[in-house]
Amino acid sequence: MYSMINWFTARLPIEYRTPGRFWIMMMGHNSFLRIWHKVGIGRQREQVPSNADPKLKALIDAWPCCRTGYYTVDIAGVQLPGGRSWSERWGAIESATDYDNKTILELGCNQAILSTSLMKFCNAKQTIAVDIDKRALRTGNILADYYGVSPTFIRVDFDAQTAWEDMLTAYQPDIVTAMSVLNWVKDKDRFVAFLSRFDQLLYEGHRSVEVETDYLLKSGFAKVDIVESKPGRRAVLLATK
Ligand SMILES: C[S@@+](CC[C@H](N)C(=O)[O-])C[C@H]1O[C@@H](n2cnc3c(N)ncnc32)[C@H](O)[C@@H]1O
């Protein structure tokens, strides 16, 4: 491969050789990714009977395959690949608090599997799924459609100079979730000030249980319970006023 690139770029005028080599390698890399994506999608399609629900087929096409979704999800016997197991995550969260007939605001929702699951399986009244990532929200929409539920999807950058706090507060959520998102937000004080507007917060941070608990208590919550804490894994906490 490298000798082919060298052979080709050696035929370019000298001033184009280095950029030429760079672009050829980038094109090769992108083509590889595209082929890899098609192979992955192909493998998933093989698992699906030809008479399968078109919504499931749409979901498989939308799932970010080789770039991987945030979670691995099993749907109707098809495994949609991701970095973590959704069933393990859901096992910890589904009984963390009472979601029945509640409005839930999911911050940094990614594909909003949580919002969709809360509406589908826990009788949540409404979920508002918020993220900066357009592609993740689009896949989230298709996932929710497959399950026949309708979270409200909103694209927000928590670091933007817009009044997103007031816009989201207007939904009057009973529960707010911020799972593995604070770490990625630049203005952490602003984000935590927003979290502390609400009475119940389901939270996952990147630091130890002790540090995160102390942080939430100092941010205005009266009580912090451990929902799940396992060695080598980030803890899930429930903070209440
Ligand atoms: C690590 S994922 C967590 C996904 C999900 N909350 C979970 O743990 O179950 C972090 C998510 O936060 C989103 N995010 C990061 N920075 C953001 C920002 N400034 N505004 C809005 N969303 C952001 C990312 O797009 C990503 O979907």
C-alpha cells in the first residue's frame, strides 16, 4: 500500500508530493471506513428477516455502526453495536426512582435510549431529550419511532450563549438526568447551576463517588443516594432536595 502511494506521489511535482501523500492516505482511510460501515450494516441486515418491520430496518440503517453507538442494544434479536451494554445500564436505572406519570428531562441524551425506555417501560408522562449531536438525535428519533413513543427532541449546546436554561425549565421536569455529560461541558458551573434548579437529579460523573457526592451536596442538593457503584465503573447517583 505504502509503496503504491510512494510510486504515485513520486510522479507528482516535488511541491505536491507531501500534500499528495497526505490526501491519498486520507482518501484511503475514509474509503476503508465506508466499506467497514457497509460490511457491519450488512452483517446486521443478515440477522433481519426480509419481512421484518420497516421501522427496525430504518433503525439498523441509522445506527452508527463502525463509529458505534454509545450503547449496545438488542432489539428483536438484532444486536446494534455500541461501547457499553444498555441492558446493564437500564438494570441500574429503571428502579432508581418513581418515573410513573413524570416529566423527565434527559441532558446529553445521545440517542435518547433512556428517554425512550422511560416512556415505553416506566410510564413516564413525557421525556425531553437534549443533546448537541444532530446525528445522535436523528437516530434517537428513529429508535423512539420503532418503540412507538414520542420524546421531545431538542438540539442544544450547553455552552452556547443562548437562554437554553429557561427554555428547558419551561417544561417543568420532575426529574432531570445528567449521565456522563458534565465532563464534556466547558462551563461546568453554569451547567451545575442549572441542574440544581430541580428537585431530583439522576447523575453519573467521571470522578469517585465521594467527590461527586460532595460536589452535588455543595451544589444545593440535600441528599445523595448511590443508585449503582461497581468497581472500575462510574457510579450512578440520585440527588434530591
Ligand atoms: C458520554 S455521552 C453520554 C450519553 C448518555 N447521557 C448516557 O450516559 O447514558 C455524552 C453526551 O453529551 C453530549 N454533549 C457533550 N457536550 C455537550 C454540549 N456542550 N451540549 C449538549 N450536549 C453535549 C454528547 O453529544 C453526548 O451525546
